[in-house]
Amino acid sequence: MSVLLEVVAQIREGGPIPFEVFHTAALYGPGGFYSSDKLRSSKAGDFLTSPEVSPLFGRTLSVLVGQEAERVGTDGFAVVEVGGGSGSLLRPLLEKVAVIDCWAVEVNPSARRKLSELVDAPQVVSEVSALPEELRGVVIANELLDNLPVAIATRTAAGWRELWVGEQGGRLTLVDAPPRPEVVAWCETFGLPCPVGGVVEAQLAASDWVGEMVTRLVSGTLVLIDYGEETENLESRRSDGTLRTYRSHRRDTHPLDAPGTADITADVNFTAMRRAAADAGGVVELLRQDEFLSRLGLREALSELRRRALQAAKDGDTMLQLRLKSEASAVETLMAPRGLGEFKVLLVTK
């Protein structure tokens, strides 16, 4: 049964459902976008993330892994990637650093098969709950938080209301619903100011996820990379909200139109994520991606690529020159100040 038919049947039986229930079904339930056997983060799929743009992304993160192994010690040290995709981040990272232990968490079955080429199969799991209860090392989640299910709230003259998912004639629609206390509390803390008629994605699941991972992390660093902003910088985006869909490398239709066929994402509220991490005992730092990668040496690596390309041109080695220029261009994309470079990196250290 398709996601649409499944959700319609659920609503007809029990009435409208909270948006995060729909969101979970559309992405992670049977027939959901990430539960299907299609590899999503690839040129042939639906989107590319930084690790697919250049292997130097993963190689650069290996510097942080080495630093943390030296800081906390190698006894029980592990690298964990949550939302590992095809292994485009782990593969170049593991080529550069000797890791005692490695885990990958990925819901997509096709991606898990690819990851099993890099990580011992028993340690390629579909849920965070399958990880060790205590972790020492580095945990990485690249473009994961934006996919975690959200509640949807709208601001009215009388206060907050929720938007749930209902059904009319076999089509899904957003319907007004009384707000739950936890949604109101989240919106009052992280969703203001918001104009009347404005929309806020209440990211309770993401906040809970961050808190859980920081609690599991006994010593080491949690690296969260995503697009979004802190609360005050999201104000201009609250008139219509930030919820959107992606399919085949472009923005797609409304999230309710064809559930299961497109990614559903929202800008991450990093103020909320910082609070969740700090409350769980982490020391928090928020950086731009270009700043983070530069700190780990990627800007110097870019300069070296450019130098080698110039030398190849002088030597008359056209093929090498073109390859090096292509690699440099990919790194420039990772660092672009109005592109991937403005993504945020939340570092949580214990």
C-alpha cells in the first residue's frame, strides 16, 4: 500500500493526525522516501550533500577524528556516522585515519548494503537504539536534523494553533487543531517573533535526538552539519515557514501531494539544538561550514590543488591539470559563502 493510501486509511479511522506522524510515515514508514531501496544521495538519486561533492570533505573530517583520538585516548574510541548514505563521507575518512571501531546508522536498505563494504556488517544498523549505550569518539550527522519529523504550528491573534493532516476526497490537507502543550512551549521558546499567520516548524524530535546522542557520548565530539539558522535569523522565514520537498535534485511539490516520493525538510533551528546539547552536558560551539573546514586545513588543501594545477599546466600535462582544477572547483563549492559554506556546524564536546 502506498504512503498516501496508508495515511488516508489512518485518518478515516481515527481522524486528523499530527504533522510529525505524517512526516514520519512519508519518510521512514513502509514505502517511505528513505525506506525504499533507492539510493537517495547520489547523482542518479534526489540530492547531493557535501560528501558527494568532494571526497576532501571526509578526508578533512579525519583531521578532527585524529585530534579527538589524541585528546580522549584510543581505548574504546569509535567513529559513528548517523545517516551514512552510501558511505561517501566514511570512505575517504577511513582511508586517512586508523579507527579502532566504526559504526554506521542508516535507514535506507540500499545504502546499508553500500556501507557494509566499509564497516563490519553487524555494525551497520538502521536505528540509533542499536548503537552501544555509551560512546567514546566522534559521532557525525551530516544533513540529518533537517529530515527529522516536525510539528507545524501557526501564530494567530489568540496564540498558537497546530496544523494537522486531514483528508478530503482522498486528498490530504492541512487542518486546524488545538495546540499541544509541548508544541506551544517549543514555539514560545524558539519560534518568536512570528507574525500572525506565520508558520513555525517545532523541532521537538530533533531536539530530543540531539539530547539523546549527547547523553550517549561519554567523551568525544558530536558533529552536526546542516542548513538552518539561530532563532533570531529565522524570523524573516516565518511568514510561510521553511518546510519544503526535494526530488530529482530540485524543489518539488507540497509535502502532502505525493508522500513517499520526495524528501521533506525544514531549516534547522540551531538555537534549539544548542540548548538541547548544553542541557545534556555538552560544551557547544556553532560555526559556519567554511570556517569549520578551514580550521581543519581545507583552505590550505585548496591552495595546494591550485598550485599543482598550475605546475601541471607548465609541465604540459593537460589531463592532470584538468583533474586538479576539477577537484579544486569541488572544494570551492564546499566553501562557497552563499552555498554549502554557509551551512552550520554544531560541535558538541564532552
